[in-house]
Amino acid sequence: MAMAVRVYLLLFVFLSSAIVSFSLYEDQVGLMDWHQRYIGKVKHAVFHTQKTGRKRVIVSTEENVVASLDLRRGEIFWRHVLGTKDAIDGVDIALGKYVITLSSQGSMLRAWNLPDGQMVWETSLHSAQQSKSLLSVPINLKVDKDYPILVFGGGYLHAVSAVDGEVLWKKDFTAEGFEVQRVLQPPESSIIYVLGFLHSSEAVVYQIDSKTGEVVAQKSMVFPGGFSGEISSVSSDKVVVLDSTRSILVTIGFLDGDISFQKTRISELVEDSGNAEILSPLLSNMLAVKVNKRTIFVRVGGNGKLEVVDSLSDETAMSDSLPVADDQVAFASVHHEGSKIHLMVKLVDDLDNVLLRESIQMDQHRGRVHKVFINNYIKTDRSNGFRALIVMEDHSLLLLQQGAIVWSREEGLASVTDVTTAELPVEKDGVSVAKVEHTLVDWLKGHMLKLKGSLLLASPEDVVAIQEMRMKSSGRNKLTRDHNGFRKLFIALTRAGKLFALHTGDGRIVWSMLLTSPSNSEACARPSGISLYQWQVPHHHAMDENPSVLVVGRCGSDSSAPAVLSFVDVYTGKEISSSDIAHSVVQVMPLPFTDSTEQRLHLIADTDGHVHLYPKTSEALSIFQREFQNVYWYTVEGDDGIIRGHAMKSSCAGETADEYCFTTRELWTVVFPSESEKIISTLTRKPNEVVHTQAKVSTDQDVLYKYVSRNLLFVATVSPKGAGEIGSVTPEESALVVYLIDTITGRILHRLSHQGCQGPVHAVFSENWVVYHYFNLRAHKYEVTVVEIYDQSRAENKNVWKLILGKHNLTAPISSYSRPEMLTKSQSYFFSQSVKTIAVTSTAKGITSKQLLIGTMGDQILALDKRFVDPRRTLNPSQAEKEEGIIPLTDSLPIIPQSYITHSLKVEGLRGIVTAPSKLESTTHVFAYGVDLFYTRLAPSKTYDSLTDDFSYALLLITIVALVAAIYITWVLSEKKELSEKWR
Amino acid sequence: MAKLTLFIFFLSSLLIISSSLAFQSDELLVDDDEFGLEGAKPQSTPLHTSSPQPQQTPTFRKRYSDLDLDSKVQFTLEHAFGDSGFSPAGTFSARLKSWSHGGKTLTKLRFSRNGFSDEEKDSFKNLLKGDDFYRIRLPSSVISPPGKEFVVASVRARCLPRDGLDEHFVIHMEGANILAVSYGSLGACQYPRQFKLPAKWSFNSHTILKSSEQAPRTPIFTEEILGGENAEGEVEPPPERSFWAKYWMYLIPLGLVVMNAVTQAANVAEGPTGGQAGGSQVQQSARRR
């Protein structure tokens, strides 16, 4: 019996230790989520190799990131993401220990500590006008002499001390309209030569005292032809620029403050010359000119004479020149040949002397080389070695050394424009991707370890082992579909027009594909990506048909430019087909119809007001003809403040022979008065959202019917004055008006104006509610307002008898032409943070309660329960309301630190959050993108429908075994006892 | 004498003061009367006359603006059958009321609908046959009717016929601008739209003017309200239940287990002798067998 007691006690201990916990613990980080850090397409790179131990390169990117990368492995040592409006103009290293960045068109100068990236100083420079900016950091600094950093921007020339960022002096050039082109600081001299253009026709050289900023001398000379384009400085006292006709190269010498022009016709250098363009690389005594799709190298002689020394094909990328040993200067050039790229490093003085020639196999899907940066190092045999950092067309960054790619970074993922999800292939019999690696012993061992962990008996080594096991566990990285739908692919389209498939398990790139134009014409060699749609999602033939996505690209920035459609197989990443379409793409509308192969029908609207049907098959056409009368669409003309509704009219047979093209007619317009309202935000529901129930039962057994319509458009307008930055207007001048518009009839279903409020408006629309975030100027706070719409026309269906007798109108088809009887409920709350984006969780059946995912200013994602933004919250909820889960009304929404789903991480430059349901109802996938990528799996109402991953089956088994054993033992004991009592 | 002069001086000064007082009040009254006359609203309530001067200017202004800018406006409703061009179909007339703060609103909207001509009846019948759209439009600005843009609305023609032709306008206004117009029949329009000719070719029109609703202000709870709330909230939750009331369901089994264990232990403690005896008995009996 004592044994039984012990068994019971043990059981008790077991059960008490098995309390399920739902919040995220430290050791659970990284189990379901991953985070990838990127920097974006590199604009400038500065190598720093003074101390051999810490080889790193400083880069600045188009995503306004300044970062320090490890040259050996490509990892980020440190990085700083500047604001979206704070574009970096220049980056350099000063004093050998500070990274200097110039940003915001030459008005912000910052110094970062080179080893750790701490900001050392920051100087805001006065700027009066928009102009190009220029950063000049003196090289070869002697310690005893403090040469200033010279910055030109906004019409001012500033001299800033590199030590503390103090502005030593500034020179105002705003009056003359003088644009500084080149600053020369000869060593061992206190005079600075500043060369610039006045009205692009007069060259002016100022000699400025570097100590005081006083102009010592000034010379100017008018060039009658006028200058244009890029300026190339070939030596310390010579620059070359094109004249305004782009056919004459002008060499400007400004030695000792004297200006001299020397004109050379390009036709003298090369035959049949067209418009020339000076390429940016800085080469000493040489310049690169692009003429007739060829790059020619022109040597500038000592007397200003130009001669052509070499010419290369157009698709060659070149680096700046780099001083190597013995006063020689080298530069690198990279060109393509087939699937290989050839890297050559040559001496500038002697182009036949090739220092390095390497050819490297390159992935076709990286496109052309855009930029090259070279750096030299001393090899083990004391000779010069070169490494090259190259930026490819897909924005990826690669380091080449010794004929190999040392590392590569997929920086295209820092500029994701659109994301969609895709399923993984179904696991077929015999084609199991991952083998069963566990034997029973391993399995038991693992579970024993877990058991130890949960009983807090594990040693530190065990904890590490458990963590490792969890990371690798349950085949979460397999490339097949799983039962719960946790494994999925996120298909991301980047600005460079590259498609990436990311695995939800660990975020690795399963495949990637660069969008190409099928005709490969000159005008459209590389279309940029616009949007991404699910083209074909096979359900009936899921085993033998692959899903595909539609990628819409455009051959230019203009919306009237011709577009490219590409259909990509999701499993393999291969392009199935692609087509150049003759028309432009303004809007792509997936229709709720699919053909027999489950291809979704899409309508594409062009700039002429026609719509085009895809796929162009007769079957699709017949499906579309059937629904022709019931297809409506709308356009938003943000600049004019007009929203128009359209219906299909007829085939455009009269104009073109294309039977897949249709004309439309205008059905309704909503015209916002331009003097009082300006559209700042429009939003619709996600088309694939699932609503579980239409009815909402309130506490007093009353039923409200949600107005669930796919054709609702949320529009927010502000007064034109209030469209600027927050705080630029008084509360009286600004008002925010929100609308809910039915897009079939143009009916305004709800209209609410917020006086004294201002944008930007961030909104989320789901089921029958909209939540939007804006700024209240009167209260000086951000506010969040929720609007819920209920359908009153169905409200009388509450009567049970009516339902039984069938006298209800629940099954009647809903027509937008019926006059709706709406009931809207709305409530506002203060929210203490500004917001970058808002999303909402979505689950497979829509049963699970929803959470708002708020991308905060700190680039984190906050999960806020929808219950907090319920319009029915009251100050003193009754007992029944409390039981329903209504939270007492507060004036502001709580920010609970534990509910940041990004925990300690930051998704730098957060731009969007995408949610997708998994097969398990409780769980939703969340993918956030910006400069960084972040993925996690959320269970807004906890995982009520499954056991957690780390549920200890061993514990359960042991418990059952122990129980059975205990029963047996007690039975034996009691038998014995009974026997002994009978014998008594 | 000195006293007398003083008295006279006092009297005269009093007179002057009183006369000046009377003068002022007189002017006020005259002023007010004038306005009253102009406004054709004889308002000579004592409250008004005694109202202090600073208040008078705004009332004056308001009336003045009322007078000058309260004007009648007319704008036409145009309709189109299917894809035909728009033609006049009726006239809205309303009073444009201007407020002192510069805003304008429409009031007293009246609508006169032109009946269908025979030609229009035919084209409307065609619409009904084809289940096509009947479109209407209004100018987006009522002050300058041929405005830049028109506010268009449309409805499937089959939704309109009941006994007569039912139509329902909801005009959304923003000041003197028309934002949007919702147009349709009064009631529901069942989806498989039946072809039905109206019994009477006369319109049964309803119009509603709507302007934007003001959002309720976000409730701001000051500290004391919150404090009061908290105090109330503290009272409200049921009194703390005793330890026993909360955990009886765990305690009873535990107690049973403990009791069981205690009795077992007692048994075991006294048991050794009995147990051994029993054991020997068994052995003995075994031997016996």
C-alpha cells in the first residue's frame, strides 16, 4: 500500500508539473519564427583594411542603410536603418575610425564609430534649396592637422570638423545658384579649390581658406555651349564634362585657380558617335564614356589631350580606381560571357597589363553585374591580391576572391513589393523527401530529455541538447505538405523583379527566379515587378498538377508602359510561360471563377478603359460571358478625388479583333469636393477571407447579423491642408472623413467625420469591421476607431417560429440594388504609438478570434486582441457582458509588452504584414517584410485544437505505465491482504 | 453760495450724465429697430434691447449674411437609358443657407419629376427587357450647376417598377457640394429580377439629404473618474472566497489520500507481528499441504 501512496504522490507531482503554459518562453524563440536581416541594394562601398584582424567593408544602400559587413563571411557587424526620407548621398571613412555618412540631400552629416557602429556625432546642416550634394573627406590625414570634412548641399558649403562634428565655417552659395562639382584639398596647403558651375554654363573656381572659409580668390569663365550630365574628375586638377549637345568633351583644368577649357569632339575619338554619356567611375587620368552602346576609355594627357585607349562592350561594369603598390593605379571591370562572368583587374596606365583575370560561373537568375567595388590585399606570397564586391541586377551582393564566390547576400529581399502564399507538394508514397531518421531508441531518448527538461532536472548540456532537438524537430523543414499546414511557401516579389520562394520552416530560399521579358527587346530587357496573384491552385488534381502564380511586371516606371505577364510554377520555380502584353496594366482583378483546370480568371484594366480577360481560352471566355452581367469594378482617381464604378458593356470588337477585350461603362461616381477633401487611403476586404458566422449573438440573447459584403470599399479623406505632416495644421483646419462605399451601386453606407484629425490613415478591413488609425490634433494623440456594420434587414429573423416555418429571408440571394438597412457601431480609443501598417490574423475557417497585428514605429509587431477594439465596450459591463468577454471601456488601448510577436527583434523598415491561414484552425502564419523579413506562427486563441510541439508523449506513456503498474501492484497487495485476513 | 453753486454743479453734472445715458440707450434702440425692420422680423423683446453692445455685432452679421446669401438654388436631374446620352428628367430646388462660419448647407429640398414621354417609355421598356441600367446624374456642385463633374448613379431598371415607379434618392452633401447620390427603389430588389411593367407610368419619388455625421469624441477618463471607477470596481467583485471554498476539490482527495496513507501506516506499524504470524501460517498451511 505504501507503494500505492508513492505512486499517487508521484502522479500528483507529474500532473502539477504538466500545467500547460501559453506564453512564449525564452527557449521557445526561434522554434516557430525566423528573422532575416538585410541591407538592400548597395550604392557605395568603402573598404577598411587598415587593421588586418578586422576586415570589413562599409556599405550604404538604396534602402537607406549604412552597414558594416564582414569581408570573410558577409555577416552584418552593425547596421543602421535611416528613415525613409533620409536617403544616403555619400559615405566615407574619416580619421581612420569614423564612418561619415551624408544624407537627406546634404543636410544631415553623421559619424559612426567604425568598430561598433555607435553614433559619435550628428550635425544638421543648414540647407536652403534642393541641389545635388557632395561629400569630401580628406584622405591621408596627418594626426596633427585637422582637415575639415567639406560638405556641399542645399546651396551651402560647410566645413565640418571630423572630430566632433562642429561646423567650422559655412559659405553661402544660394544667391548665385552656384553648384559645387568638385572640391580639391591639396595636402600641405591651407587653400581649398572649389570648382562649380553657375547656371550650367559658367565654370567658377573659388579658392577658399580652409581655416576660415574666406574666399581668397575667385575665377570664372563662361563656356558658351553649356554643360550637361555627369562630371568626371580625371586628376586632382582636371575634370571632364560633356557639353549640352552631348557631343563634345570639355576638359576643364583649374590648376592654381586658373580655368582653362579644352574641347574635344567625340567624333574625333570614335566614328559614328551618337549621344555620349560619361560613366561615373573615378579613374585616374582616364575617363570612361559610353557611346553607341560601347564603353570607351579615354586617357587624358598631361596637356589635356584626349586619346582613346580601349573600348569594351556595353554590358561591362567598372570599379573606381584603386591605388596599388608602386604608385600604380588599378581598376576592375566585369563582363558577362554566357553563364560566366569575367573579372579583370588592370593597371590604369597600362591597360595591357592585366593583374588579375578570373572567370566565375554565375547563376543566370542574378542578371547582369551592376556595380563593382575592388579592394586589394597582400597575399601570403607577398604579391597583390584583389577581391571584388559586385552588385548584381537582382540586387544581390557577392564577394569574389580567388576565382570563387566567397559569399553572397540576397539583398533583393530587402525590397519586397508583394507576397503571396503557396502550398508545398503533397508527400507521395515512396517519394518521401526526408527519411525517418529516428529509431525507437533515439525517440525515447529524446523524450526522456524533454521529460527531464520539463521536470527541471536537466543539466545545462541537456538544455542545449533539448534546444537543438527542438530546432531540428518534427521535420519542419521538409519540402512537403504537412497535416497541419504549418509548412508553406511564401512567394515574394522584389522590386528588382525577382521572385523568391521562402520556406516557412526556416526561411531558406527554396528557389528564386528573375523576371525576364519574353521578347527580350531593348526597351524592356528587365521588367520591374508590380504584383503577384495566385493563378492556379489545384485541389482536384493536387497530386499531379502544380500550382502556379501570376507575376505582373512592367517595362518602366510609367503606368502606361506595356506590361509583362509571367506564369511561374510554384513547386519548381520554373517559368511555365510568359507573354508581353500589348496593353498597359492599371489594375488586376482576380475574379471568383475558375476554369476546369482551376486556373483563376483575371481581368486586367488598362489605361484606355478597356479590360482584358486572362487566361485567353475559349473556356474562360464562356465562363466570363455567363457572368458578364454581374461583373462590376471600380477605379479610384486619387488626384481628382473621384471614385468611379464600372460595369461591362460589350466586347471591343469594333476597335480591335481581340475577343478577350471588353469595353466598360460608367455606372456611378462619387466626387469628393477638391477644396475640402482629398483621398488618402482606400482599402477593401481580403477577397479570400473566410467568415465563419454571419450572426453575432449578444448578451441579451439578441442576434445581430453582420453585413458581410465583398463589395465594400473603405475610403478616408482629409482636408487638403491636412494632407501634410502631423502638426502642420491647426485642429480647425483639418478634418478626416471616412466612408464605406458599396462598389456595385456607389452607395455610401457609412460616413463619419472626425473634426480636428489628420492622417496618415492606416486601416484594416475584415469581416464586417474596419479599424483605422489616425492622429487627433485636439487631443495630441493617435486614435484608433473601429466601425462595425450590421445588417438590419435580416434582424427580424430572430423569431424561432419564423425559422421553423421557413418565413425567413436568410436564404434569399442578396442584391446590392436592394436598399440596405444598416446599423453601424463605432467607438474610438487612444493609442499611444504611431503605426506603420496594420494587418489582421486570418484562419482557415474564421472561427478563431482575431488579433490586430500592428506594425509600430519601432519596427515591431504588436498583437492586439480584437476584443479591445470592440464598439460595444462600456464603462460598467454587466455580468452577462463580462461573461461574453467584453472588456470594461478604457480611453486608450493597452500595449502589453509581452504581446509583441517580434519579441526582442526588429523588422527594420517594416512595410507590410501578410497573414495566411494554416490548415489547423487555431493557427495563422504571419510574415512581415521591410528591410528585414520576419515570420512566425500565431495562435490568437491559443492552440486549442492541437497539442504543443513539445508535448511530452514519453511523460504520458510513463504515466500510463506507472498507473497500470500501480493498479497491478495494489491489486496484488490487496489480494495478499485479503488472503491473510481470510487465514486469520 | 458756495453750497448753492456746488448743488447746481452737482445737478447739472447729474443731468449731463443722465442725458448721456439716455442718449446711448436711445441709439441702441434705434439701431435695433432698424435691423428689425430690415430683417422684416419685428423683434423688440426687452431681452434684446437690454443686451449688451458686444453681443449685438454678431447677431447683426448673422442676419446680414442670412439676408444676402440665403438664396434659392436649382439643379437638374438628368437621366439616361442604358448607354444613351443624358437628358433632363427633373428639377431639384432648395434653399442654400449660409452660416456665419462660412459653411453652406442645403435646406428645404423640393423635387419635381418630369413624367416619361412616350419615347422615354419605350426606351425604358427596352431597359426592362434587357435588364439594363437606368442612370441618373446630378451636378457635383449646386452653386455652379454645370460643374466640373457629375455625380452619377445607376440602377437596374427592373428594380424600379412597383405599382408606379418607385425611386429613392439619398443625396450626400458636403457643404454645397454633392458627394454622391444613391439611387434605387424603396424596398428590396430580389435577385432573379423579374420582368414587370409598371402599372402606372408615374414616379413616386422620395429624397433624403444626408450630410456627414460627427464622430463621437473619444471618451477621456480623467484620473478621478478612473479612481472612482476603481473604487466601485473594488466593491463589485464578490468577496474573496475562503481557501476552503476555492480548493475543496483538491483538498478532499488529498485528505482521503493522506488518511488512507495514515491508516496504512498504522496498519504497517502494528502489522509486523500479525503479518509475520500470517506469513508463518501460510507457510505452515503450505507445508500442511
